[in-house]
Amino acid sequence: MKLLIVEDEIQLADALSEILKRSRYSVDTVYNGIDGLDCALTGVYDCIVLDIMLPGMNGIDVLKNIRNEKISTPVILLTARSEIDDKINGLDCGADDYLTKPFVTGELLARIRALTRRKGEIVDDDKLDYNGLELIKSSAAVKWQGNDVKLSLKEYQIMEMLMANPRQILPKERIIEKIWGYESDVEYNNIEVYISFLRKKLVSISAPVQIKTARGIGYFLE
Ligand code: CA
């Protein structure tokens, strides 16, 4: 899962980013509205945490622009207690949720989980299921019947993408974009290394699920 944080209080932004990364999200952080809009318009995020009072362009205008471009990424607005009108305005403009500062990070995590839950695919907050193969968030493991095996962070993120989009071929470019980011110079064969680790791990727990290669395109689960 890829998140965008748009927050000009650098300490808060960086602290949130750290906490979210520890919860196995990949996170991009920007500190003004213009950069926030630029990133959001790529449409690659699963959720955006958007402050209202921002330099460059305020959060409400960022949100209006995102929705005008028909980008439906869930947005959580961060508001100060004094910005109550902005909050109402924000919800009218297409925000999905809001949090009033100061907030506890556990609450932000719960809101993000609620907004990024995909109907019918996630059995509970901690588990993603594909035909009995389970991806367990809290232990970063894949599980088949009684067997489980731990995944590294990148393996986990790739597996999560595959299991969240079970009937689709995931293009390599999209995996790189989501997990390594645009600026990355990850070579395609690097992904192949992670895929081969994942395949071995699926075999090691006797899972009947395989990661197939769509030659020249990407990967899918079967
Ligand atoms: Ca602010």
C-alpha cells in the first residue's frame, strides 16, 4: 500500500511517515500543496493524508483539483480545531474522512485501514486472503493451512499487491512505481529476484498458489 502525506509541519510529517513505514506502508512525504497536488495527480496512491493549511496551495484547493481530475484516491484531511468550516467544506469537496490535530497516531492508522480496505478481499484488518492463502500483516508472513513463512519488507509489499489484485496481471512498471517510487533506478531483474524469493517461499509452505509471469508484461497469481 502506498500513501502520500502532505503536511508542512516537517516534524509531524516525518514522524507520521516513520510510523506508517513501520506499519509496512510505503510512504511519500511532501511539505507544500503544489508538490502534494503533483504527486496526488499521478493516481498511484492508496490513500492521501492531506493537511488543510499548507504553503503554496491549501489542502481544500488540492482536494478540489484532485477530484476535478477524477482521481478517487481516499483523502483524510488534517485540520486544526479552529478550522471547523474548512472541515465541512473539505467533506463537501470530496474528502473521505478528517482528523482534528492533535490526534493519536493509532487513530490515523485505523482511519487509513478503513479507507483502504477492499471489499470482499480483506477478511480482517490484519489479513489478506486469496483462495485460502493468507498474508498476515502483523507478522509479515504468508500462511497456507498450518504452514507460514516470514517475508522481507519488499517481498511483503509485492505479495500484497499481487493478492490485492488477484485476477490482474500486474505490470512490472507498476510494481516498481509503487514499491520503489518514480525516482528509483531499480532494474527489472531486481524485481525478478524478489519474485523468485517469493516463489520459493510459497513452495516452502506447500501453497498451491503460484506467481506466474506474463512474458514482457508482469506477474499474476494463479
Ligand atoms: Ca499546516
